[in-house]
Amino acid sequence: MNKNNDKDIILDVRHLTVRFKDRHKEGTAVDDVSFQVRRGKVLGIVGESGSGKSVTSLAIMQLLGQTNAVVEATDIDFLGENLLNKKKKEMQNIRGKHIAMIFQEPMTSLNPALTVGTQITETIIKHEKVSKTEAWKRAKNLLDTVQIPLSEERLREYPHQLSGGMRQRVMIAMALSCNPELIIADEPTTALDVTIQSQILELFKKLQAEYKQTMILITHDMGVIAETADDVMVMYAGRVVEYGDTESVLVNPKHPYTKALIRAIPNMSEGQELETIPGNIPSIYNLPNGCNFNSRCASCQDRCKEKKPHLVEVEGRLINCLLYE
Ligand SMILES: Nc1ncnc2c1ncn2[C@@H]1O[C@H](COP(=O)(O)OP(=O)(O)OP(=O)(O)O)[C@@H](O)[C@H]1O
Ligand SMILES: [Mg+2]
């Protein structure tokens, strides 16, 4: 069964493409995206709004099913098994037990009518044969792990009684509750204010250091990547534009879009003017000829308006830019 010989790769996505289609139009939201998630490491996926980050993760989890999405890939290998061949029931079992997701707005994922303790114990009991008492004990330990003070009392409270930061900690506790091999966190700190945001990032770092939790962390903020991710995949208008280990990408970015994202990190550009990228990301229904980034690129040349670049390897990193072909 196990065809993935590299035991250090938890998730191996090959040539994933997602199109949205209706009677009037068709657009490509994710265009031939391939990446690997290494065991015990954090893969950051970064790019501005509309670049295809969420659609990528929803496609992997088969959560686009009810929409007009057409998902294609040669392989989505999770621990040696191709998720593309999984039935609905099997995917339900994988979601939650093996791959857990954390979203931006915890209130939409929590049930307002149930106490925190009931919700966490229910997820534990759903996936594992343990008694209620045992599940409750585990729930308390999980709240301790995510550093919620007075955990015993918090378990008896309802989501609305908690602050936004606390609710996100509860979501992280629920994600951890079945010891998933992989957590996908999609903009987990975006809805929180800056102080709380950095506390949650600290918590992710702690989980990573102490429990070697494998994660995909999706964000539009290169600063979050700098703090948390081992590897980074930069996406723009559905395509991977740069992909490599975070440190070398941050120290020596190659793609003009990556460079621009780094110049937009507040504390990385100390003493310099904080830059924003002029213009907007193109619509998936109206992608330009040539490179998708050409209209906003400071290094754009004539050929960039005619020819689509291919991913090429440069210094151990993948770059999608004609300047490097
Ligand atoms: N169900 C859908 N039907 C049609 N188009 C969709 C659907 N879901 C997403 N899209 C489009 O796909 C593109 C990628 O969207 P996606 O949600 O992946 O962006 P994102 O990178 O996660 O952005 P954000 O940072 O805003 O969350 C966008 O143009 C979006 O409008
Ligand atoms: Mg998104």
C-alpha cells in the first residue's frame, strides 16, 4: 500500500489544478500546483487574497464537492495513499482524525449551543473508543496544552463566553484532540488583534518544538511565515511563483513577487519605507497573457507579456519567472 518511500513526506501533492466553471464562464483558481509537506515541519503557503491558497487546501480535503469546481491532480499522496481514490466516508474519517483543519473565524466552526468541554469530548469520542470520563480528562489536558488558564472551568463554558483568542485556542485544542498527522491552519490569526496574533503564533511554535506537529500554515502575511514556517510556497493568481526553504527565500528572494511581499513585512524593512504592491491580483476569469504577475512586476519585460514561465530550479529552489529561465 505504501508507495511513498520517503517516510519523511507526509503529504505529496502532484500537479493539482482546480477550475471553477458555470454556464457562462470558466476560471483556473489553482494551476498545476505541486508541493510536499515534511514530517514534523511547517509548510507555509503565502500570497495575497485570491491567490488560491484556500482552494488548494479545500481541494486536498475534498471540501469543494458541492461547488462548481473541477479538481484534477496526478496524485495527492497522504501517508502512502492517494486521497483522490478515497470515498466520501473514508475522507470523513481522514478529516478530523488524520488531517485537522483550523479556520480564520473560530466562531463559525464552534457550536454556540454546546459547552467547550462537550464539543472537545464529542470529537474525541467520535474518533476513538474512550469513556466520557477519560475524554473529559483528555479535553482538560488539551486546554492546558494550548495554555488556557483555569481549564477545568473553561470546559464548562460556552464559546460566546470566551474571547476571540481563547476561542482560537479551543479550535487548536480540538484540532489536536485526535493526534492528527497533519494540521492545516488557514489564516488562523488573521481575525485576531496583533498581540493575540503573536501569542497564537507562539503557541504554534511551541506545538512544533515540543510535539513535532506537522502543519500547513496558510497566510497572506510574510511576517507570519518568517516566524513559523520551515518551507514556504509563494502563490500568485493560482500558480506557485517561488518555493523553497524559508530561510533562504527570506534572505535571498528571487521572484519579484516574493521580493515585494518581503518588503511589505513591517519589521523586516526597518528604517525603510514599508512597501505595498501597486495594482490588483487578476481575476481567475481574466488572466493575462504571459506571466500572471506581469502588470504589477517591477522587472517586467516584453516577453513576460507573451510567454507563461515554467517552474525552474534555481539554487535548490523552484522559481516561476522568465528572468530565471
Ligand atoms: N466556490 C467558488 N466558486 C468560484 N470561484 C471561487 C470559489 N472559491 C474560490 N473561488 C475563487 O478562486 C480564487 C482563489 O480563491 P481562494 O479562496 O483560494 O483565495 P485565497 O488565496 O485563499 O485568498 P484569501 O487570502 O482571501 O483567503 C479566487 O479568485 C476566488 O474568487
Ligand atoms: Mg483563503
